[in-house]
Amino acid sequence: MTTQSSTLRAALLAATVLSITGALSPMVTSPAKAFFGRIVYDPTNYVQNVLTAARTLEQINNQIKSLQNEAQMLINQARDLASLPYSSLQQLQQSVQKTQALLSQAQNIAFDVQQIDQIFEQKYGSVSLSASDQELIADARTRWQNTVGGLQDAMRVQAGVVENIETNRAQMSALIGQSQNAAGALQATQAGNQLLALQAQQLADLTAVIAANGRAQALTEAERTAAAEQGREQRRRFLTPGSGYQPGNARMFNNGN
């Protein structure tokens, strides 16, 4: 029963009683009283009781509505505080670890500052004037191997990042679905945070590709520079005056003599 219908019924009942009382008023000079055994009926008192009951019923209905609103508010708060039942953290961590593993497998020259400084000082610095021709050839071969290894490492990182694209696509689709179907504010926020984590993982893959490509390009340029320096040293040695040509005995045919 709603508040409006209850109030209407009470008002109609009061009006009916008042109309009956008004119709009987010319016939009596004092409040009409009917005796049924020991029960005394007072119309005025009855109307007041009915109105009091109607007001009480209206207050009760208002209290019920207030309790319903509070209950709905608590339900909404519970929804807002509910955690997202989905997590992409494990898949994202696996993708990052896969890219890190490819970077850690860098051949010959790792992504280590101290190792890079040491190798560049030994193999890419100034050519030693006291080094033998065999040592110069060995150093040139080492630099060539470093360059080839850097190019191969860059292509491996690129391939690994491409393989992560499908995993990222599946995670993005799942997270968008979770965000659209979020029951409350917390679930929507958590889904958004995981989407940001996915973007961070993609940026990490992009950073890895740039680093691997930059490493390969740096090794190529370093080899070219070192080769030019070594070429100047070998030309200097070739042009440096030495003991010259010394004639010797030559035998073209073995005639047994």
C-alpha cells in the first residue's frame, strides 16, 4: 500500500464520518451517544482517531521508503567496492620476460656498460702499431662477427615483439570487455589500470626493438670506423721502406741436376 492511496482512503473515511455526523447534528444538541451495552460511540473522537491512524500510516510508509533507499545505497556501495574478477598481470609479465630474455641473449657484446667500454677499447680503439698482421686480421674478424651477431639479435627481438602482438590483442579485447561490463566504479578503474599496464608492456617492447636496432647500427658503424683505421695502418706498413727485394736462386724445372 502506497502513501498516497493510504492517505486517500483515510480522507474518504473521515469525510464519510463527518458527513454522517453533520446529517445527525440537527437532531441532537450535544454529542450523540449510542449505548450498546457499556460501549459508548463518539463520532468526533472516532474521526480524530482515524486521522491519527492515517498520519501514523503515512509516517510508517515514509520510514519504509527511507530504509529502502538506504538499502539501495548500500548495494550500490558494495558494487562500487567489488574487485574486478579478471587479471592480465601474468600474461603481461610473461611477454615482458620473453623480451628481456631475448635482450639478455645478445651475442658477443651484451647490454652492459662496463663490457661495452672494455671491448670497444680493445677491438675498436686505435690500432696498435706493434700488432702483427695476424693480430690485425683476427681483430677485424672479431669486429665482423660482432656486427653480424648484433644484426641477428635485432631481428630476433623484432620477431619476439611480433609474436607478442597476438597476446596483446587478446588481452586488450578481454580488458575492454571487462571494462564495459564492470558492475561498479572499482571494477571499471581496475580494468582501466590493466589497460594502462598493457600499453606500458607494448612501450617496453618498442623500447627493446629500438635498443636492439640501435646496437646493431652502432656495431656496424664502429666496425666501419675501425676498418678504416686498420686500413690506414696496413697501408702505412706497406709503404714503409724495408729491406727491399733480395734476389735469390730460382729453379723452374726439376731436371735432376
